[in-house]
Amino acid sequence: MKRLIRHFIFALALGLVLSACVFSNANVNLAYKPVEGSKSPLSTVKPLKIALVVEDQRPIAERESIGNKRNGYGSVTAQVKSNSDVLTVFSDALKTELGNNGHTVVADKEPLYDVMLRVQLKRYWTDSVIHFWDVELVGTINSDFVLGKRDGDKPILSQPGQGTFRESRQFVTDSAYENVLNGALSEFVRNFSRDPNIIKALQQAGQTATPM
């Protein structure tokens, strides 16, 4: 009986905390933090000059915020918003990963480059699922990769990319949403830098690259 009472009190307290938090927007700081001194399979590719183009193809409804807060009934009560430009953070994460592995990233307007990497961001989002004892947060990033020599040419590679990060907490604060969104970004970059199709396509582009 005492155990049931403790569980009831805990559930009641959890409900009170959630009800106080779910009606205010969460403001988060998005950032990508690479592992110090870490290299990925991208470093096995001959150094390339890569024109990186990042396009925002998220639904219009998902550009003003990057997630939803929900109450215990599953209804959306507030939003998760980024303190910085989402596309800039996303683009900088890819630039950092490529640069840390020996490649030079340039704008697509520069006339000389070895390969163009076009990344079309489809989703950068977090949502919550409230269970009886905890709240599960899920961060998701979806994109399409198109890799080729020049615009208009047949792509060397065209495929989707994704990153997902999950976390369960009993009490959800703004930092929890921030953690899963940044976790999803780290996982996205990790998947990108270790994708065998991407590595192979970059190696193919490097066969005709101009020595740097």
C-alpha cells in the first residue's frame, strides 16, 4: 500500500511539473561539437575542394520552430525554438566535419572545385511522448544528399540521410530538448561521415580532381 501511495504521489508531482512547463516555449542553443582529435572515414578520401550547398526544404510549418511540447493528453501546448539560425548550425556542422578530415569547403559560386555536395534539409525536429512514469523525447533530422561534379550533370550519388536521438526523462526542461536536438545533429554528421556510398562517391570524384 505504501508503495502505491508513493507511486501516486510521484505521478501527481510529475503531472504538476509538466503542467507548469508545457505551456511555455523552450528556447534552445543548437550546436555541433566534434570529438576532439577524432577522424572519420572521410579522412581516407583524397583531400578535395568541396562546394557545399545547403537548402532548406523543411515544411513551412516547421521553419518557425523545431519541435512541440505536449501535455499528458498528447495535445500540443507550446513550441521548441532555436536561439540561432537552424540552417547555419546545420551547414556549419557539415563544414566542420569535412574540414576536420582534410577537405576544403567553398561556396558554390567559386569557379574551381572538385565536387558539389548539395544537402537538402527536410526535417530538423523534436517531439515528446508522455508515458506514465517518464517523458520520451525524440530528435530527428532528415535530408537528401546529391553529390556531383556540377549542377545539371548526372549526380554521382543521390540518397537520403538521417540522424535520430532518443532520451527519456522524468522531468523535462529546456536543456532536455536541446540535448536531443544536438544529439540528433551529432548522429546525423556521424552517419554522413561513415556512409560507404558517400565515401565511394567522394573517392570517385577525387579520381579526376585537380591537385590542391
